[in-house]
Amino acid sequence: MSARARALKIEIPENEDVAKAPTPSDEELGLHHFIEISILDDVKVSYPFWIGKYPVTNSQYERFLNAPDFTNPIYWLDFLKFDEKCQPMPNWGNKGFEFLKEEIKKGKTGKLLPRFWDHKDFGGSNPHYPVVGISWFEANAYCEWLLQNWDRLPEGRENPSLKPELIRLPLETEWTAASGGVIPAGRYPWDEEGVVTKSLKVILQRANVEESAIGHPTPVYAYPLGKSPFGIMDMVGNVWEWQANFFIKDYEWLAFRGGSWYLNQFVERVSGRQFFHFSRPNKAWSDYGFRVVVLPKK
């Protein structure tokens, strides 16, 4: 909190004991809550879908890590594949499972931990931080695990009307819809109709970006003023979110949305999209995270 206070130029009196606000419970946060997205005129989505209120956190991902069947091929096979226009392609076949076997072979624990999992500023000791150091393959395996175990998890209990047919990463079209659309150009998720934020001070109150000078992720609930029109949190800043579709399919470069703690305010707009040389499905980094989409049964 003190790093954020410094970044926002909030004066904290010397020698004064500043009490930390208690950490909200998962239930108070709605950590496992999914939000239905209405269709927007400027976004090419013509079907109902639900999206996680928050990016997937360390505590949520840790459930998958600790599952006795973490390496079950059912979670790692036949990931869906989409081109640059979010159109379906032949699936990934056994590539995810082959990746898992190779990575486990390199380690000594029989597990595939997120990179930076033991780091004090990124890893599992921060339960409400967004999970980072996750490859696209691992994020997809989590989605399949969540689908297969939905009814016995908090997600199923806390979203009783939602019966998943499919759980996966968002397509860019879906992510854009959930953040309120790209009109007017340059808008941020919190911007009201016809408004584009220009003030850095306002941005710093709503998102963890490079100018915040924090230097690592923050709890997914830390910026309530940054919520989208649908009430979705942390859509820009904090961590890049893996998308289901390619940015450039010929190089297997997958798309990211949302910016991160590592990049500046101008990248964090709804229209900002990115790929990296490290955006192939087997790569991971300290500002790569993800969010989950649910397509309901008809």
C-alpha cells in the first residue's frame, strides 16, 4: 500500500502507525463470480457469454496445482484454436500435453509450478494477486479443469444459474465487449459514454501501470474505480491477459489484452492489443496472466 501511496503522491505522516485495511473474504469480493455481458453495437459478438469478474488469482490457480489429477490428459488435450479474426481453426491436438510432459521432465517435483511462484512479489504467498508466469497452455488446462469440476467448486455454487457448456480464454472480441467497447477511440474501461480519460492522476487511481512505480502486481480488488461498465475488475493494468486467438497465426504469436504493471498508461486503453516474441503458447513471464470466459449450455 505504501508504494501505491507514493505513486499517487498521498502523504503519510511520519511516525504515524497507519492501520492496514483488513483483507476482504473471497465471498465479499465475489472472487468466483461471473458476469453476463450484453451485446454492444460496436463489438462483433452475437451470442451470450459470461466472464470472470477478476483475473484468475494465485489462490484460485493453486487449487488446480494441488489437484491429484493435475496431469490428467483430459485437461491438456485438444485446446481450441482461433485465427486473427477470432474464427475457429483445427484444434491444438496433443501439443498442450506434450508441453506438460517436457516441462515436468525438466523439474524435480512432478509439478509444473507457475514461474515466479516462490517470489515474494509475484507468487503463491500473495493469494489475491493475479497468477503470473503462466503459459497459454497452462491457462487453457486450468479452464478445462474448471469446466470438469465446476459443480463442486465455489464457481458453481456462487453462479447457480450458470451451467457451462465450454470454459476457455476470451476471444479479443469478447474481451473488448466486456470492457465496454472501443468507442470513442482511446477510452479506458471505466470511461463513461463519450469520455476518454486524459489525466494521469485519474489513471493511477484506477489501474496498476508503469507510472504507479509499484513494480509488481497488486490484489485484483485494489482498484475498484477501474471497473468496466459491467462491473468487471482489473481489465487494464496489473497483468496482460492471454487471449484465445492469434495475433499472428503464422508465427504462433497469441494475442494479449489489458496492459500490465510493467507498461505505461498509453498501452492500457481498451483498444491496446499486443503480442511479443514470448507470446507463443509455451512461454510465460512475470506480467502474463489470464481471465476466464464461460459459454452457457443452450
